Amino acid sequence: MNKIVSILDSMEYGPAPEDDANVRAWLARHKGSFGHFIGGVFTRPGKGASLTAVNPANGEALAEVAEGGEKDVDAAVEAATKAFKSWSALSGTARARHLYALARQVQKHARFLAVLETLDNGKPIRETRDIDVPLVARHFYHHAGWAELRDQEFPGYAPVGVCGQIIPWNFPLLMLAWKVAPALAAGCTVVLKSAEHTPLSALAFAEICREAGLPAGVFNLVNGGGATGAALAAHDGLAKLAFTGSTEIGRVLRRQSAGTGKKLSLELGGKSPFIVFDNADIDAAIEGVVDAIWFNQGEVCCAGSRAIVQEGVAEKFHARLKARMETLRVGPPLDKSTDIGAVVAPVQIEQIRARVEAGVREGAALHQPSWAGETFARATEGGCFFPPSLFTGVSPASPLAQEEIFGPVLVSMTFRTPGEAIALANNSRYGLAASIWSQNLDTAFDAARRVKAGVVWINSTNMFDASVGFGGYKESGFGREGGREGMFEYLVAAWQKNARALPESPPLAAPVPVDDEAGPGSAPAGLDRTVKLYIGGKQARPDSGYSYPVLDGRGRLITEAGHGNRKDIRNAVEAARKAEGWTAMTGHARAQVLYFLAENLELRAGEFAERVARMTGISAKKAAAEVDTSVARLIHNAARADKYDGRVRAPQPRMLALALPEPYEVIGISCPDEAPLLAFVSLVAPAIAMGNRVVVTPSQHHPLAACDLYQVLDTSDVPGGVVNIVTGARDQLASVMAKHDDIAACWYVGSAEGSAMVEAESAGNLKATWVNNGKARDWFDASQGQGEEFLFHATRIKSIWTPFGV
């Protein structure tokens, strides 16, 4: 029979290989050997350590790449530091022109870059050609606009400085663009470490930078493995570190960077749920699974690797999914008809196999296509290929359902009710993404609201755009890449550049009777009062039974305050978690409570001013000003409560992306001694205005102004548990809050040592932190004591993608 007729009858794809001659010629021009890119020039490949770039589809060595050491990192940071002054001084228009030029050069070399990425990484050419490279150009175009608009859109902000960036091997060129484009737009300079398995596209981008006329030192590239990344992360010359990779390494970087003053953003692992309700379009959901877990061989941090399917359609769903798996094509990545390419390296294949074999031993049912047998193994011998795989009958507690496999392996569970679906979806230490499938948009949006994930796709999956922020909750990291929120990662409030150091705070007085030189009878007459804690809307004695003396500005005893401990923090967190109704309230409703709180504080302004003056020793005039400013700060945050809201973006035709600021829910706050009432209000008000509940330690030496607020809170309709106040030693209590798994974010204003401690001890569950690194803040200055900086740290963006129209 004629071959064409046979093909029409079988509908099978024929081979359609992409030509790689241009990439081969490029490699030959460099003699298969590359150095680093530092200060606008390529270093000569040395005789030292090197990495071999290997084609994972066949094991072919593509090139030798120098492995950087401390001297290379030093040279790159020095070049970036030298370039920062002139680059950051350029006008927004000038920086925008450079980013525009990079975007144009990426487009001009799109085919070359797509083939190079496929050879180096193993992903199908259809994905690099149609997804990765177009998105790279999109990021540089989008951020050219932010470069132009930075000063108008981010008034009072400045570029953070020299940025160290470490990217993974699963999207080498795209992850480079995600990090480099916003950094350059903000006015920062960059030292990038490429992934050890996939360094070639970063080297090609370095050539593009030179071709596009980017000033020397603005972009620097150092190649290498873990040791090179560690040297970069530890470098004192960096002001910012951005990392995409494993959660384990993220913890190491959090601890390593603690106390250095570096800004840190982490985009880490995921175990994303793929929720299918019984009213979903099953056929569409099946194609969604293909894009969710078999896109890029499943080597995607946000891959929909956990299918959670409603019982009524589970049998039908699994049957159709198994049929679809039969038609998937695993093979040469340069073949344009290939669906699933090669896994990046033999070590990754071994990890995938080990996880799958362990799942089988546990008793889960493994399904692979009928063609995934000996014939497949022989056909793919020499390459890193793994067939699409499905596990059913998986327990929610199984490692299959809890641990990231990072391969083309889907695990599936069932549910009965929507509440059970959300419980299963949130039963993970990760919170990067989720995909929700339902023809009922009420069902879909309710699930999107309740799932704990930074990105949610409705009736879609694995969609990305430069205008839409990407990042996670929980142990998937903190910070965002893309969108307006992504720009904040590379900016810092300009006043912080010249902030003075806080004066050293004396240790807290011991919880023993005070040796008062005034002698007997000097204490004021009246009933003795020991100030208690404030937990769940009630005054409570400290668990320890201890209290400590509170002294006035002249060192004389005023009264005693409760000496809180870890059990008091535990009780306060429990009370805060129960007050979830506050988070569910509208911004308007929260605003009314804050206005009422301001009104009641103003009614007692004289009393509070007297207390502040006596505690701190400042003049009556300054104390009155502190109270007046505290009232004004409450009013400001009441006004913000219903106005710091989301944005709607249209990244694709008939697709909307909602950028919704969501509260962290429970925030731990450690207040400074300076301006004890005003600092307390300035920190607590924006946090609760955004819907958070707080556990707060007031000024350790001057806690009484905050404690006097108990009655004001009680009479201002603030629900119990929204504000919980635990007095005592700031750093001891901050340590407990930093390690507490049910506190999602910690704010700390105090010493440099305390800041370092909070950052280091937050690594356990990778909570977001906001610390002052021992620097002072003028709480009376509105540019330092209120505004978007506070609201930004009180929320995290959830990006919800949804189809819109037909």
C-alpha cells in the first residue's frame, strides 16, 4: 500500500527532526570549550576543574565548561559592583532601551536558542520553540516597560544593588530571564550562576548581551555546581540573592544569608494538586493532565503531580487518562512530533526509578502505557528516558503523595465532598500551585480561594506570563517573580540606604524585686497592679508565673509586667488561628473597626501621653505627639484596608489573571523600644488591616502603652484573638515565633543579632521574614512608618488564572 495512504489510515506521526547544524557550528566555533562571562568578556577556559555539558537524549558530550571557584565569583561581583554605579544612574528610558535590545536579539536568535536548549536539557523542541524562548523575549519586553516606569510606579524606592542569582536546570534560559530582566529593570547588576547540568543557553545569552551592547559588568555569568553556588551565596558584596531550586538548598541559603542584610527570594519545590470535580469537562481535564505532569518530562516545580478526583467520575477519568497515555510519544527531543523528551541526567532518572519502585512496594497500583516495556527500553538505550506513569490507590500520607518526584509520574487520589478535596490539596508542606477543573465557576473560585497555593489555574494549567507573579506559600518559598510584585524583590525603600544603627538595648531586668534606692513607702499609693498578657481577647497570667519590673525614664519602678514564654506564644497562636473570621471579613468591615479603634484611642489621648512620658522620660509635648501620630496611623491603615486590593491582568486572549493580595493569616511581630506606642501601632495596624491576626511582643522595656490598649481593643469591636500581646524578653519570644509552624510570617524590629536569629530560625518551615538588621526607623516620618512597604509585607500575592469568554 502507498505509504501516504498508510499514514492517513493509521494517523501515526512520521519523523520530523529539527536541524541542529547552527548549534553544532556554534559549539565548533568555541572549540567545545567555554569560560565564564565577567565584565563584558569571556574568560579563557582554564586548566582547572570543568563540567561537561551532556545531551541527555544520547549521552553525547557537547562541551566542556569551566567550573568557577571563589576567585571567579570575586571577579564577577567586583565587575558587577563597578558597573552598578553607572547602570543604576541611567534614566529609565536608557535602561528600557537595553532591555528592549535584549528582547529583540532573543527573537532574532529564537530558533538557535530553542535547538540549543533542547540539546542541552532534553526537553522537546516543540516546548523550547513555542513556550520557553517566546516567554524569554516576553520577559525582557515586559520589563523594559518597568524600567521606563520604575520611578513613577515605585516612588521612594531604589535598586537594591548587586544581585546574585542561582537558576535550575529544568528551564535554564527561561529562569535566567525571570531573574535577570526585573533586576536590570530595577537598576541592579547581576552575577548569575548557571545550572551545572545545563550551562549552554546561559553562555549563549551572555553573547547576546555583548551583541546587544549591554554595558560591561551589568550581567556576569559564572558556571559551576553546588560549591560555586555556595561561594556566590556567601559573598559579602551581594545585596540580594535569588534562588530557584530544591527546598533543602533553600533552607541552607536561608540560614547562610541570615544576618547579612541580603534580600532573599526563594522559589522552591512543589507537589501541586490537580483537582477534578464531577462537573468538570473530563476530556479537557485529561489534556490538562498532559500539560500538568508530562510537560517538560514532569521536571516542573509547579507540575500537577497530585490528581485529586471526585469519586463519581474517578473511574471514567482514569480510564480515559490511561487511553490518552497510550498515544503519548517519548523519543528524540529534536523530533517535532515528540511529546516527552529526555530527563536531564542519569542521576535524575535513578531518583525517579527509586521513587516509583518504592511506591510499588508500598502497594500503590502503577500503570504505564503498553508500549513502555522492553521495546521502549531498547529504543531509548543510551538516553535518559522514562515513560509516563500513573499511580492509583495512593494514601494521602504516602511519600508518593507528599514528596516531589520531579519526573513524568502522576499520583491519583479520590474525594467525596469539596471540603475533602481542599483538605487533601492543602495536606502538603508545599504550596506552589494548583489546578482546578469544574464547569461550575462558583465551585472553581471557591476552591481557588481556599487552596493554599501561590498560583491557581482554573480549567487550565502551567500557564505563565511576565505580567503575572509566580511564587509559593509554605515550604515552596517566598517572594514573587514576574508582575509588579516581582519588581519589589529588586527594590528597597530609598531611606534605608542611609539608615542609622539602633542604639544597643540593655538587657531586660531580672524578674526579682527591685532594689529601689528611694526606700520604703516610695511606691505610689493604691492597689498593686501586675500587667497581664492579652490572649484571645482576655487578660491572662503568664504561664511561668513570673513578672519583671517595668521602670520609668529615671529608673524607678512603675509596675511589673508578665514574663511570657513559649507556652504563652503557643496559646496566643491558637487564639489567633481561631479568629479566622477576621480574615474572612471585607476590607470595609475591618476599616470600620480600625476607625473605631482610632476614635477610642483619641478619647484617651491624655492618659496615653502621660503613660508614654513617664515610661520613656520624654517631654509631655513629645509624648502627646506620639499619641496623635498613633491615632493618625490607625486612620491611615483604616483607609488602606479596602483599597490595597488585587489587579486584573489579561496575559492571553480570553484569559484573565487575578493578582489577589492574601493575608498570611498569622503574623508574629516583635516591636522595638523606640516610640513604644507608635511603633506598636505602626506594625500592628497594617497587619490586621490586611486581614491578618497577630501575636505581638511590645517594647520589652516600655510595654505599658501597648498593655493599656487592652481596654481600647475590647471597646472597639476588635474580635478576640485578632491582636494577642505577650510581654517579656523580645529575642527569646521572637525565637519561639520564628520556629513556630503555625506562624506564617515574622516581623522583627530590634538588634542586628536578633534579626539574624529570626532569619536563621525561620528556615525550619521557610516562613517569610521582615527584619530591620539593627537599623533604626523614624516612626514619626510617614515615609518610614506607613505605606505600601508595610502592606506588601502583610500580604502575599495569589495569582488566579481563569478563562474568560469563549
